[in-house]
Amino acid sequence: MRRTRRHRRSLRTRLAALTATAALLATGGALVASTAQGTTTSAGERTASAAEVVGRHWLDERTVDLTVRSPAVGADVPVRVLLPDSYAGAPDRERPVLYLLHGAHDDHTSWTRETDVEEFLADKEVITVMPSAGPTGIPTDWWNFGRRGADYETFQLDEVTGLLREEFHAGPARAVAGVSTGGYGALAIAARRPGTFAAAASYSGILDTTATGMRTVVGAIVAREGQLPAALWGSAVLQQANWSAHNPYRLADRLRGTHLYVSQGSGLPSDDFGNLEGAVLEGTLWSQARKFVDRLDDLGVPVRSHLYRGGTHAWTAWRAEFETSWPTLATGLGLDPAR
């Protein structure tokens, strides 16, 4: 499969982003109406009409990019769909669905751009969907200062699911996996809507949003995309209940019955000497991932975890972690985990 190498941003730029929260709050930076790609509308202009596919672009016989007009987000949002080899010969066969969620400052093309999922999933009887979560890569319902903001949770779980049934005869069985903020999304939405996903996997995800340093990390991600950090879930103090309602750690008991996979590296010391930035970023998430896995253990919620020394916050690790987690995801999807 052809891959392109993503441009590595400098460590200085990334670390500077961690101070962006305070800078924006001090200057009263303007709130962008929506983080979605495409045409946006204000919350007041949205209608109750159902989501619809307004564009289809086939990249090859198995891969299609859909443009979805989403009332929940208030924008036209891109979604990539990957079909199995068997689809052309049996398009009416009901198949389970695997969601693959992208990370921050990336998009719906990342999984096919950076990994071998096209080849790996070719013989698997599963429809794979890669929906956008906007530039922040956080698939959530934005608080937007008490006004309804872009709701990527509803978009991904309700609107996209309905369209997959209509377009590709998708079945009810679903699993979800994600990297970085997509890893957050995989565990958060699985916990917020118990039973929606039979399996969920996080690779270097933010799994305790209120752990030491995590509010700063989340705020920096939001600020980097021109948003006020408080637009996401509100103030971590004044809207503490809303933060808790979106925190996988606080919702861990609701993951009972979901097949779970969690992986996380410690960052430094790393054997990838060419990616110090990625090692530092990975290390910032190390302790909260361990804390999350420990909480699952305390609750008696089974989880397969891979907490490893070293590693970087990069696709070099996540490619392997996805394939290692496949038996967990396949079991939830009702597929043979050995295939």
C-alpha cells in the first residue's frame, strides 16, 4: 500500500501550543462557529432534517469518500468507507461495522494514509468507516458556552450509522478503535452509550481528562484550532459535571460487557531517537493510562492492555497496536479472531 509521510512539526511548536489556552483566555480570542470541514451553519439555523449523503467519490472499487450533510454538526462532513473484497459479489449481505477514529489535527484519511488497513481488512467480513471528528479529532458534543455546538458524537453514532445501513446494508454489530484523541473518543462514546459498541480499543488515547496535566493538553488541542478551550466542555470547575460526563475514567464502570483493548507507551526513554517530540507527547499520557487500566481492574471490568516502555505518539506504534488488538475487536464484531 502506498504511504505518504506526515510532516513532523517541531517540538518547540507543540510545546508552545500547551500555553495557548492561557493566551487565548487572556486575549478573549474569538470562538469559531464549528470545527467541521465544509459549509457550516449556526446552531439556530440547523433543521431537524435527517442526515444525507450529498457526495460520493470512489477512490477505487473498495474505498469511497462520502460527504454527509449533518444536522448534528451543522456542516457537510467527510466520511471514508472501506469495503471488504467480498462486498462487490454480495452487496446485500449484512456485515458488522468497524469505526476507526483519527487523532488531533488530522482527518478521515489518516488510517488509510498511514497504515495497511486496506490490505489487512480486505478479507475480513466487516465494513470499516472513518468519520471526521473535525480538526481537533475529539468526537464529542461541544458545550459552546451553553448553546448547542457541533455534535460529533451524534453525527458518528446516529447519523453515520443510519446512512451505512441505507448505503451498504450495514448490520447492528459495531466496534470502535482510535488513536490519540480518537482513542479518547473510542472509550468515551462506548462508555457514554453502553451497548452501542461490542468492542473498543484505544491507542495512546486521553483516558482521564482531569488527570494531572490533561486539562492543559485538551485545552491546547482545542486552542490550536482557533477555539476557546472552554467551548469544548466548559470550565473544568464551573462545568465539572459536564467534564465528568465526558471522562472515560469516570465512566469506566459503564464499559462492563464491552471487549476492551488499551495500549500506551511511556515515551522517554525511547528507541526512536529521531522523534523526541513524539516520545515527549507519549510520556504525558503514560500515568493516566495506567490509572485508567487500574480502575477497570478495581471494577472487575476485563481489559486487555499493553502498557509498554518507550514508544512514541506516532503511527509507527499504532500500526502494530491495531493488528495486535484485532482479536479483541473481531470477537466483539462476531468474527473469527484468528482470521
